[in-house]
Amino acid sequence: MNTTITGRHIVLSDFNRQHIEAAFESFLKYKLEITSINVVVSEIKNGVNVEFNMHIAHTNPVVINQGDKDLDTAIDLAIERASKALRRLHDRVVSHGKDSLKDLELVEA
């Protein structure tokens, strides 16, 4: 998995970089073939914008944009949203082709 963390018009501390890299490790639990993750942290007029661009094999990329006035809050919210998107994608991949509860017959004992 290729990862890049870029700061545009903002200097990222080592703590912020380590926090984002720790999130990359937590994304592996969804067992998706993540080929690359690009994170761009940029300063905007009203605060900070964090963009996660995750490329996953055999599906469309997942792009998360999160803005906030505080850098740490924006990073945390972006990580939360990215995790939620990956969990939903994982659930779709796993449940694809499985029978629904409507299709199952009631088995009498």
C-alpha cells in the first residue's frame, strides 16, 4: 500500500502525521485491497480541509473531504468518515451473493 501525506500551506507536526498513519493501520482490518492512500491537508479561508483519496482494487476510489476550524478535529472527523465508508464497502462486498432473510425457509424442529 502506497501512502502519501501532504500539507498545503500548512506544516504538519510529527504527532499529526503519526495519527494519520495509525489510521492507515486501522483501515487494514476491513480486508480490502487498498492500493494507495493519499492525504492532503490544506489551509482554507475558514480553517483546515482534510482530503482522503483511497484507491481500492476492483472498485471506485473512496474520496473523503472534511473541513473544520481545528486541525485535530478535522483529521479525526475525516478518519471517522473514511472508516465508515470502508466498513460499508466491506459489508457490501461480503454480503454480495448471500441469501437474504426473506429467502430462508423456516426449519421446524
